[in-house]
Amino acid sequence: MLLIVSAGLLVSVLMAALVSPTGGRPRLPNSYAWLSGLAWWLAWFAAVCLISQRPYFAATLVVVLHAVLIAVNYSKFTALREPFILQDFEYFSDAIRHPRLYIPFFGIVKTLVLIIAAAIAIGLFLWLEKPLSSSGMSAWQLPAGALFVSLIASAGAWLIRPRLTLDPLRDMQTTGLISLLHSHLAEYWLARRKVFADPVAEWPSLESNGAMPHLVMVQSESFFDPRPSYPFVEPSVLANWDECSAVAAAAGRLSVPAWGANTVRTEAAVLTGLSRDALGIFQYNPYRRLAKKPVSSLASHLRAQGYKTVCVHPYLGHFYQRDRVLASLGFDEFIDISAFDESDRCGQYTGDLAVSDKVKALLASTREPLFVFVITMENHGPLHLEQPEPGLASRVYTEIPSGPVDDLTVYLGHLQHADAMVSRLTEALQSTERGGSLCWYGDHVPIMPEVYSHFGEPEATTPWLVWTSANMPQTGASSGVEGPSCAAEQLAKCWLQIVKECRWV
């Protein structure tokens, strides 16, 4: 039995040593990596062996799971420039419930092959390998021994654990793939009673000067300006954005805590004012923590001043636990995908123009001050599941470039709808008796690895602007390409300050 465990451990160690989790040159593991890797491997072996009662099967399955983890890490790192981390285990269940959002990035064919191969291998092992009881061993003796050694190794790793920077890439280069998971687990345990500060308490109040305009904030999915990075993009794809930026109260670049995905990181930062440093280990999926321990937010801040607070998100309400979290953050109403129908779709998801119509209807149907937080979906990937419509390329490029541009072409088609949404919302706010203000920003750049590999990566920042229907001198407005930089956690405070200083008639 020791030979079985030793062989499985050796194979896993060789995989970890020969394959760099971040695509660089592999390095030999340090003492912490050895101990934490041993602890994780034996813990999984003990669990599988106890359930299956087949040690050969248990050792093989743990090795295969390690290989799958390496492959998933590679896919994630290629798409998002971030390695696999502990909170990503939550997404395995999401991948089953929402396969379109995850499986295509790993590979549909690859996923099907792995599922079929796993089913065959499990069936063969359970059929060919006899259980421990048939060899005279007790059902728990081997698993208990493996778990005991795992606990000792885990304790040793705890004593010599390195100090994390909470930059996943830097930390993984220090610890390795499996060891980073071990480190994050320790960090979660240490931070389980962490209490967040309340930056919202310092945000401006609008009721102090009697101005209570309608407020609309749009978190536009994968919104960025591709023209500086790709000069062959037709400038008119963001014509409305340019026009709005030219008269905006403020506009510039937004520093966001996400690349390609993990929308909830930017969303939580904007709504709560909590930075990555403030969130600590909870920065990777803040809503998982905020679902249990709510904090003040832009919505609760405005609701306390008399605003009705509504969130519009044309997707399933339970995704990211928004149906729970948004209510605890102070939203009176959450309008999800159930308020839209098939005719509202544009591509894979509900279109931006349908969402803007929903916001216009909300503004027209109320007399009380209204705050609407919009989370769009139209430009969500995987973009490679769509084909560009005929003639689109000639409309979105000054000259169609040679190279892998299909994903970019599809993206630009949807970007034109986001651009039209800007115009529709400003017109709607302008036409209300109260007047209003629009704050617009992108949550992150889109996932287009082939485009980036061929034409180069854009900046990690996204554009933002604040437009108001009130009279106010421009304060740093720009084309959206250059201008004031702002961290995501500071955006709401900046917006409220601008609205407060406006001369509302």
C-alpha cells in the first residue's frame, strides 16, 4: 500500500516540477511547497480511498485531478492573466449550471473527452479492483493513516508559510499551484472574523443642498475603447460616447481589479468603496463574503436620503448570489432576466438597447428620486461562439486587417449597441422633470486572447464618464482616451461630489 501512495505522489511531484503553472520556466518546489503539496495530496487520497475502498483507484484519481487542475490553470491564465486560486473551486458548480460562461474557454471537445474518459476509467477501476475488505484490511486503516500524515504535513506547512502579497501571479511564483491553494485556505481562516471599514460614511450627501436628481449608473460589460490600441477600428463605433465625453462633467480612465472576467470584483469596489487592500483575501469574490456580512453601499447611502434604489441585470438573479447580496446592500428592487424575453436578445444575451428601454420606462414611471444601477450582459463572452454578421467588418474597420479578428469584429458590433445606449440614457434623463446624471464605466476589458496575441494587449484600465443634465462647468472632460485616472472604489464618491456641485434648476 505504501508503494501505491508513493507512486502516486511521485507522479504528482513530477507534474508539478515539469509544468510551470504560470507558463514560465519550471522551478523546483521549496520546503513549503513540498509540505503543503503532500498535505493536499494525502488528504484527497484519504477521502477518495475511504469512499471507494480502492487504493489504486484513489491514487490514480488524485493524480488525474491534479493534471486537470494544471490544465484548468493554464486555460484560466491564458484567458485572464491570472492563475487558478482557491475561490475558483466555486466556479466548478457554476460551470455545470452555466456551461456557456465557462466551458468554451477550457474547450468543449476537451471537456467532453475528459468526461467520457473519466467515466470509462472509473467504471473499469470499480469493476477490476477489489475493495480493501477483500484483502483483509479494515475500511478505515489506510485512509486514516494517510489523513494523519496529511495533518502533520499541513501543520508543518502552516509554521513555515510565506507571507502572501495577495497578487495571485506573484504568490504562485513563490509557492506553486497546490501550495497557493493551501496558503489561501489559511488566509481565509485567519480573516474569518475580519470587519471592513465603512468608506461610504464619508461620501457626499445630496439632500443637504436639496438636489435630488435621478441617478443612473451603468456597469457596461467588457466596455473599453479599442481605438487607441487598434488604429484600424472605425472611430464612429463610439460616436455617441465621444459626443457625451466632450460635454461630460468628468471622464477618464478607471483602474479596475479585473481582467477579462470576474465582473463582481469591479462591481463590489464601485458599490461599496472597498479597495482590494481593504477586502484582503475576500477580494477575489467579494459577494461571497458580503452575502454573509453586508456593508454600507452606494444604494444604502442613497436610499437613506430618500431615493428608490433599483438594480437592472438581464441575467439569472442567483448568479454571484446577487439576489441575496443586492438586497442586503440596500437595493429596493432587483430586475433580472425574468423581466426580459427572447425578443430582447442580441447575440447570446439580452441586448443593451432592451436594457436601456427598461431604464427609460423606470424613469418615466416614477416621481420620486430614482437610482438605477445597471449591469449589462450583451458583450459578455465567449465571443468566439458568435460569427460576425455579414457586412459588419466593413462598418467597424477603416480597413479590414489581416489576422484573427472575428472575436474583435463581434465585439465591435455589440460595442456599437453600448454606444447607442449612452445616447438613449442621456436623452431619457434630460427629458425628466428632475433631470439626472449618468455615470458609465467598463468592468474590465473583454477576453480575446487570439486578438491580443496577434495585435497586442490593450491597457488594463477602462473608460468612465459622468454626465449631468444640470449646468456645470467641465472638470476634466476628455475623449475617454486621456484624462483623470480613478480607482474603481473611488468612482461613486467622485460621482456624488459632481452631482452635489451641479446647479440643478
